[in-house]
Amino acid sequence: MTTASTFFETPLDSLLRAKKVDAVVITGLHTHMCCRHTAADAFFRGYKVVVPDDCLDAFTEKDHLAGLEYFKAVYGARLTTADQLCKEWAKK
């Protein structure tokens, strides 16, 4: 069975929990579909959702922007950019 979430029937959640991960960075295709479903599964499992908006894409700009807005409104996601994340990680 094919699904649109990286959490569905995979060991991802247990691997992240074993590493004591509390946040996930969502990237990929398509902002309003697969990325959104993965973000939902992460959120419902208690992870913070971080979205570098320049690391996702969709069929149309409208779909992309709608997906980003959904991340913020429903999952409380932090929207950022890849450059900003790299700067934050470099400080650690």
C-alpha cells in the first residue's frame, strides 16, 4: 500500500524517539499533499514541525502557499528557510 506520509507503516517514529528527537524538518514534494500528511503524522505524534519553505514545492504556487498556510494554522509549524536553518545549526 502506498501512502503520502513517511510515518505510515515505517519505523520512523520509533527511530526518532530512540534518538530523543522532538522536532522534524519537513521537505519535499508536494507541499499541500505528501508534505502535509507527513507533517500531520508528526504533529499528532507530538513532534514540533519545522518547514523551510524553500525546500518544498507543489504543482502550482497557489497549492504551495496554501500548504504553507495550513502548516502554520493547523500544526503550529515554524516556517523558515534552508539558509536560516543552516545558520541555526552552525551555532550548535
